[in-house]
Amino acid sequence: MNLQADINLGSADILRILAALPHRYPFLMVDKIVGIEGEQRAIGIKNVSANEPHFQGHFPDNPVMPGVLILEGMAQTAGTICLLNSASDGRPSLVYFMTVDKAKFRKPVVPGDVLEYHMTQMTKRRNMWWFRGEAKVDGQLVAEAEVGAMIAKEAQR
């Protein structure tokens, strides 16, 4: 997908993402979502900053974004578009990460990179969704995976 060509499609700024997801800093791995095409596809954007806490230990003299956090960003992007497109009965919904398959890491992601999570829905059954994701920096593939998630209603307290 070309970000410039998708300018007229739906988007979610940080406030909309925060309203949909329970994640907060330092575990929120997506800053905005662009090119939303319903529940079918979207591109999550993560501005990778040297100030992020994981770089203190991974690795201090050669900071590399942990692959598991790239996968989490993919899942958060997919989860947001699932929640934005699911019917609500008034009770808040939560997205639970269920599976990750075929994960491959191709190139390190470092501070200063703008990471794009290109997520495309593979299938959906009831409250379960599966997406294929490609993480890219400057148009170059840095990671890929298939992720699955389930939407569940938050329990009444």
C-alpha cells in the first residue's frame, strides 16, 4: 500500500487508539493508524524513539527494537481495527492476542525509524480474527508474521 494513495481512507489518531485499546505507555506500540479499510486492512505507524525504556537494555551500545515488540505493534494495529469495526452492546470489549505464526525478522529496527505495520485480514470467525502483517521501514520489509486475536466483552465488576 502507498501511504500517499491512502490519504482519503479512514484513520485513527492516538486518542482514538487509546479509546479502543487498554494499552498505555510504555507498552503502546502504535502511534496512529492510517489507510483503514474497514476490518480488512490498515497501516499502523510507530515512531521509534531512543527514549523508549526497552533500549536501556536491548542493547545499550547498539539499540535494536525487540522483535516481540514489533509483533505486539502488529497485534495492536489489528486489534484496534477489529474493535473499531465490531458491534458494541455498550460494554467495553478487550482484544486478546491468541496466536503468532510464521514470524520472521529481516532487518533491525533502530531509534529514528518510522515503523509501519501493514496488516491485512486473512479470516474472521465469530469473535476471532487472523491477520497477516508486514513491518516496514522506508518501504523495506523488516519483519512479518501472522497473528490471531479474540474479542471478548469486559466482565462486569
